[in-house]
Amino acid sequence: MPETLLIKRWEPRYTILFLMWLVYGCFYLNKLNLAPVIPLIIENLKISHTRIGLISAFFFIFYSCSQFLWGYLSDVFGPRRIVTFGGILSILANFIFSAGTGLFHLAGAQSLNGLGQGAGWGASIKLLNNWFARSARAQVLGIYATSVSIFTIFAYGLSGYIGNTFGWRAAFRVSPVILGFVLLVYWLVVRDYPVVPDNGEIRPRSSHLDGRLDRNRNRLVIIIASSNFRLASAAFACLTFISYTNLFWLPTYLHESHGLNVVKAGLLAGLYPAIGILARPLGGYLSDVTFGGMRKPLILIGFFFILLSSLFLVHTADLRLAMGLILIIGIFEQLIITLFFALSLDTFPKDAAGTGASAMNALGHVGSASAMFFCGLLVDLFHSFKPVFMTLSLLAATGLVVTWFINEKDSRVTPK
């Protein structure tokens, strides 16, 4: 029977979950602190939307490419070491970015930041898989992913306020200090496996593989050979294009299209990730409990409503209506985004969890890297965000079709 994740007494795994949640949230403080201050950078350095998009594209290119490496290393050396090392790289990159004056300097710093940030997600999925049973998998992922929603709001508010008050460079000096303190606590407290497993499953204390994964090199081969994985990755790429278009360009859209100042635009844009505080755990609950562990039906529903909302958004110029439609997109995008990783964990043996999640994230974030540059280019060419919203509708339709062909029965693991 599916397990409903109710906390009756505090257990060590909940401490691990909280610290993971806190650290990954602070990763986002150093990942999305650029978005609110884009107008300030454009004004100060006299660069175009296309170049800003290119700088951010370098972040996601390195973020995506590093996923394979970090995921594999987390399976071999443990996720705690990988997350900590990635956080240190991100801290260094933000300080370097704060001193930037030109395209190559800024792009180089964001490339290093992407490399460090890439260590956060796949390794953390591996850690969650070590500490929690598969029957509560999507629920735990949903709760963990609320860190993205909450800390995106903090990133927008903190970066926007600091940038508007002290200049955009200051925004890249405060966030890494916060991450550094939290990362130290994480390193001292978190362990890769429970000493005595408290979720009813025996967890390996080494990187020895079972069954088909008796050799390290087989991990990636098995993952790429899965047709369901390839289809899910393509659909996830469509969703990350939609997600990061909104997360990255929404403050600029509100500033340029509706005349809001940087602080107000950042705060209003924060409503988009705020929806995820409820939507992400709700998506996990609906998938685990209501749909009996199935991921595909809810993903199809999500893409359908994103498609409709994006089409309506193309034809509205009213701020209230536009924000309403954007929030609907936010609800359904965040309702389904963690289900792709639940599907990955359902598909592969647990000793390949880190590699599988990182490979999914890597291929999926081809969409986010494309969104950074392509959306900036569209705005420069048409001096409007309408072509951007039309592109989102096309990506939602593509994701809907691709998801339809996923044969979930071939990969589904029946919950205990």
C-alpha cells in the first residue's frame, strides 16, 4: 500500500531532510540572484538581452554537462562530499561574478557557478533515496523541492533589494556568505546512510552494485538504453524551458512590459515560485496516493493546463490577468516537475539513483539553457514578450505528446 508521509515522531531522517532542504535552498540563493538585477546590469554595463541570455546559457550548459559527472561521483563517493564541494565552487563563482565588467568575465563566472550548482540536485536525490522508502518517494521529493519555491522568493527579494540599494554587485557577495555558513552545518551533521535504516529497507554502505550494475561503467549504459528514460528526459526538457523562462525572465517582463521597478517586479515575480510551496508536495501526494504511484497521468494534466494558459497569455496586456495566467502555469509546472525524478527512481536500481537523477537533470536542462539565450534573442528581435509566451505553448504541446508515449507499466515499481 502507498505510504502517506505523516510525522508522528521526529526521526534522524527528518533532520537530514531539513538540512538537505536548507542547503539546496541556499544553492538557489546563488543560482537565481541574477534574475532580479538583470535590468540594473543592462543599464550599468550597457549590454543587450541577448548577451544576458548568453551569459545565463553558459551557466546552464555547464550545469547540464556536469550532471553526469556529479551523479556518477555521488554513487561512488557519496552525495555528502559532492554537494559540499559543489557548494564551495558556487560560492567562489559568485564572488568572481561580482567583480565582472565584460561578457567573457561574467560568462566565465556563471560557467563556474553552473559547474558547482550541478552537484546539488542529483546527489541530493541519491541521499533522499538512501534515507526514505520508495512508497513515500514522490511525497518526499515534493517536500524537498519546496526549498526551490521558498528560496526563489528569498532570492528575488534579497537580490532585488540589495541590488536596488547597494548596486547589483553586492547581490553576489551576500548570498555566497549565507551558503557558506549553512554548508558548514550540513557537512558536520549529514551522513550518506542511516546507521540503522529506519525506513524498513536495507541500505548498502558501499558503492557495490547489485544485479545488472555489477560494474560502475554499466550505470550510464543501462540508463540511456531505457526508452522511458529518453522520453521522460525530452518531456522534462520542455518543462524546464517553460520553468526557467518564467523564473529568469519574469522580473524583466514585469519591469519592461508593465513599468514596475526592480523591487516590485522581483516581489511580484516571487508569486510564481511561491505557488510551489503547496503545488510540489501536493503533486507528490496525488501521484503516490491518489494515482497509486503512477506519474504519467498527472504529468499529462499538467502539460495540458500549461498549454492553455500560455496561449491565453499571448493575447493579454492586462497585468492582473497576465499574472493570473502565469500563476496557473506555475501551479501545474511545479505540480509535476518532481514527478520526472520519481519516475527515474522507479525505473533504475537504487545504486544508480544518483546517476539516473543527474542524467535526467542534465538532458532536461538542455531546455533551460536554450530558454536563457533564445528568449533573450526573441525579446531583442520583436521588442515584446509575446513570442516568448507563444514558444512556451509550443513546448507544452510537445511535452504533452512526448509524455503520452511513455509506457509507465514497464518501469513502475509497486509501492510496499
